[in-house]
Amino acid sequence: EDQVTQSPEALRLQEGESSSLNCSYTVSGLRGLFWYRQDPGKGPEFLFTLYSAGEEKEKERLKATLTKKESFLHITAPKPEDSATYLCAVRDRGSTLGRLYFGRGTQLTVWP
Amino acid sequence: DGGITQSPKYLFRKEGQNVTLSCEQNLNHDAMYWYRQDPGQGLRLIYYSQIVNDFQKGDIAEGYSVSREKKESFPLTVTSAQKNPTAFYLCASSIDGYEQYFGPGTRLTVT
């Protein structure tokens, strides 16, 4: 059973059309939720860490929020350069040595 | 510049051959990780290490081996026992076991 589920699997937006990506998790005790951006053929790039419900982080057009069961990555007025796969990962209370559990990602395409 | 390097970027091998993927970091991070990424799947953990000369199996360690003789280096060997070795391999490191920073990846193709 997956500990982390991301939806939708793919999202196509017109430039300027705001939307949200979802990451739901089922770990027993959250020690951190992480968002990454991955471009094709490259390694993931770290974006945000969220630790507790109610926490929010922002970076340019991206805003990440966290509740007790899920996180949202809000994209405001996206541009074509925001096209990428966005990955969510969690660390749970029982995790040893910082191992993370990753979702399968949301592939975002922003067209002009 | 601090960062994580992986080499080579592309690697081609014949079935039945062992191959070693390189991962080096100059971030002074204690923890290092190896993941495998296949199309449509999340990153799956192969091995991880917190300190030199110590490492643990992840979820899919069968057919892989690692060593951690230096803090900066965590090479991964894909052995002939790995049934489906063709994949994108990612190395990561972390200073405190929270945020992990990734290298550029190695795409391995075995024919």
C-alpha cells in the first residue's frame, strides 16, 4: 500500500490558469513533508519542507500548504517554465536514517 | 560549488555484466541514498547510509551492492543478479535526514 498518493497524475494548464496539486499521505506520525520539482532526465530539485498542519511555504508562483492528511501545491498564474513533474515525499515517525517515501508525481504541462 | 555528482550520465552494458555507478558529494553530508526511478513509478529506495562503513538495505536491494569507505562517496554496483536493471538511478544526500538533495542521475541501459 502506498504511503503517499499524488493527484492528478497529469495536469495541463494554460498559462495564467491557477490550480493545485494534491499529495495525501497515510504515515502514522509525520516528521516532514517535502516537495520536489523534477525536469525530464534530471534529478529532483528540492522546493519545500512542511512539518506541521497549518504550515505554509511560498516560492515565486508556488505555495505549499499542509493539513493532517494532505498537502497542496498551489500554482498561481503558471508560466510554461513551470512545466515539470512535481514530487511529494514524507518522513514518518518510525523512519530510520531519514528515509523518505515518495509519491509517483504529478506531471504538469503549462502551454502558452 | 557544493553539490552531488553522478557519473556517467548514460551507461550501456550487456546483460550479465556488473556495473558500478559513481556518486560523490562535497556538501559534508553524513547521509547518502540510492534510488531507482522507472516510468510511472515513484522513487524506490535501494540502499542508504548514515555513516562511513555502515549502510542499510532499502525496499529493492536485491541485485545491488554498495560501499561507504569515505564520507564523500557512495558507489552503487548493479550486479548480474538484478533482473531488470534498466532504469534511471538517483543518488541523494542529507545533512540531518530531512531534506535530501539529489544528483543529476545516471541512466543505465542493459541489453
